[in-house]
Amino acid sequence: MAEPTRRRGRPRSTTETSGTIQALDRALDILDLLAAHPGLTLSEVAEKMGQSPSTVHRVLHTLAARGVAESDTATQTWHIGPATFRLGSAFMRRSGIVERARPVLRTLMEHTGETANLGILNGDAVMFVSQAETHETIRAFFPPGTRSPLHASGIGKALLAFGRPETLQVLLQNGELQRFTDKTLTTREALTEDMARIRNRGFSFDDEERTRGMRCIAAPVFDLTGEAIAGVSVSGPTHRIGPEHVKTLGAVVAAAASELSAAMGADR
């Protein structure tokens, strides 16, 4: 009796059997990596991904064929591709909040003299989606797509304080909060106390908790259902945003957030 023919190829991975595709998952991880860096060589991508250069080479060329990645032949580095802009723009068109926020951010920047930002909840972080930069030489800069921890950013703390309670609960239950400076709130007690202060005054204050020398003041943006869907902030260096300016700037930022909330249909 003949032996049964053995199937060639690798066995199905647990990733594939759980409903995802391993190769696609790897490609998206590489895309995330390119988005987080100004340019990486093939060997750098392979090293950071823990994959062989030949595997990474195939993935990169597949991504390049679709325009979501591209290579710079002069420097032999790989970058995010132009097609990602189209995908990102499609995402932002879903709510229209970026378009509605532009005049609000521009006015906020001109009124305060500091960079104005718009951010949304993105998993366990804030993702900045729009910005009106100040003309000052020293300024904060968060390119669209930049992510920041919820517990160590102005918009993040505003969304934690006014957003769904489970978001804060999950963050507090996940263990120790990452420390970025000696002012980062890293304990359950410190963050809980700060949430109470934020709800009481209507805006949050990032006092060098993410980056030394930088402060940020933020307030939540609500939609027609009353849900906090985004946050507006101003950020700048400590020598321009002193403790004596926090209350005044907080009122201005809260007013800007309220204006954008009204544009999004909120009854506030």
C-alpha cells in the first residue's frame, strides 16, 4: 500500500488559524516601522523586525508596488509611500473633524501664540491628526500620525478624564505606567487624583510629563451623543507657558474645544 503523499510547505501558524494572516500582519508591522522613522535601510528594517533580509526585501517590494512604501536609491533607505496619504485622508473624511477643526486651531494658535493640536483616541494612545504651528523658533511639533501615551499627554489626559470610564480602568489595570520624566504620573493614585482635577476645571495640564521643557494644556471635544471624540491643545516651552499662564490658557483652550464640539453637533 502506497504511503500517503505529504503536503508540502509550512504548517499553518497559530496566527493564521486565529483569523489573521501572518504575512499580512508582518507587512503591516513593517509599514508601522517605516512610519515611525525618517528612513531605514533594508538591514535596519530586518534587524528591528527580527526577520531575514530576504523576507523583508520581498515585503518591501510588495509594499512599493502598491505605493505604500518607497525606496530612496541615493541613500538606500526605505520610507512610507505616497499611497498612505490617500488611505489616511479617507480615514479622516469619516468624521470631518479635521476640516472642521482647522479654523479653530488656526484661531487658537493666533490667540495664544503657541502651537495648537488636534488629537483622537487611538488604542492605548493619542494620535495627533492636525496642527496649526506657531511662528516661534522654539515650538512643539507633532506630525499627523504621531502617537503619545494617554497618561503623559495633555489631550490623552483630557480624553481619560472625560471619555469612557473603561478606557481609564484598563489603563490603570495594565500595571505600571511608563515614566518619561521625573514629573510623569506613574501611579494609580497620582493619575486618579489628576483626573478629578481635570474634570473639576474642564481642562488638563501636562507639566513636562512627556518631555522636559515642554508644557501642554488640553480640553475634550464632544460629538452630538456627548461622547469625547477628540481633544484640542496648545503646547510650547516652559519659558513661555509658565504656571501663572495655565488658568488663562486653560479657559481659552476649553472655549476652542467647546466651539469645535458645537460644530460636531454637541449640545454643550
